[in-house]
Amino acid sequence: MDRAIKRCKQQIVRRPKNAGYYVLLAKLYWFQKDHVLARKNLEKALEMDPNNQEALFRLARLEQSLGSIDEALAKYEDIREKNPQNLGIAMLIAALFEKKEEYAKARDIYEEVLEKEPNSSAAANNLAFYFAEREPTKKNLAKAEKLIEPLIEKYKEIPHIQDTGAWVYYHQGEYEKARELLSRVEGKAGDNPAMSYHLGMIYLKLGEKAKARKNLQQALNSKEPFHHREEAKKALRTARE
């Protein structure tokens, strides 16, 4: 581990503007349970690249594992107040709001970030997913489609982008288009019960019950939490009929 940390630091010296090296260094410190240095490097990565999804996810998870989300929120909101242009911190606060299931507050931040930085792919993706997941009205789904469509083509190999697009299309009744997107990244997202659930629901709508059962069962077998576990159970019963 020490050799890995040393090598990573050498790469940072060579390429100090590469946020990915700071994320990697943070992961190494995380494995060593050095949470102070893990947090420091994740914050540095976000400062450099507010769109870095892994840095956002890991920092939110780190704060959650270390104690109260409210304490973490207070800390990062104080940082944001002093530096309102730090979009990485804004996105982290939104991620923490999602952890607390205060989704509307997260939505407001995504909208604010997009006002300041219209090219923020992370904010656009997350806002599109919010509309599909939380407020799937016809008007909101049209907004979501407008947000996600440019990202679908730009990030064809990124699972969570394709998943957002598929979920938007699912709620619009465009099941074939939804399946096409998720087929690009099927098997590339690791243990992601939400994606398995989405794919299962899409196959169920298309009448492909065997594939629906496979994906819904995969979602339910996962030890990772996801919000639609009860819906997945109900859908699996339907797929078995």
C-alpha cells in the first residue's frame, strides 16, 4: 500500500491537474483508514473537476460513514457560503441531501449549478434523473429528455448516464429506446440493483418476462440498498405469472 501511495504521488507531481490521481490517492488512504487524507484528496479532486462522479460519491459516502450527515452538510454549506463558485462542493451538498432523501433540495442545487455552468454533465444527469424518478410529469420528462439527450451520445460507455436516459424513456413509454440504451452498458455497472431494476421493468413492459425475471431477481439479490425493492418484488411476481 505504501508503494502504491508513493507511486500515485509521483504521478500527481507529473500531472498535477489530473483529478483522477487525487481520487485514486484518496481510495488508497481510505483503505488505510486515514479518513483525513482521504477527505483532503477527494475535496481536491472536486475542486479541480466538479463533474467527477466518483469523487462526489466517495466523499458523500465517507461523510456518511464517519457520522451525522447533518454535521457534514453544515460543514460543506459553510465552505460553500465562503466560496459560492465552488460547484464541486455544491454538488457534494446535493449528494448529501439525496442521502437524507431530501430530493427537492438536491434538485434546487442541480438547477442552480446548471445556471452557473450549463455544461455540467453531472448536474444535468442528476436533474434529469430526478425528474424521471420523482416528478415524471409530461412537462418534466420533456425537460429531462432535453438535459440527457446530449449526454447519451457523448458518454455512450458511462453506465449511469445511459441508465438515466433509459429511465426517462421508460417513463415516456419509449421502451425500445430505453432497452437500447441499457444494452450498451449491460454488465458494465457491477452490482447496481437500481440499474438491474430499471432493466427488469423495461423488459417487463416489452413482454420479455424471462429477461425481466432475471434482472429483477438480480436487483433483489443485491446487498446494496435501492429504493424500489418492494416495487421490484411486485414486478417479479407479475413476471412469473
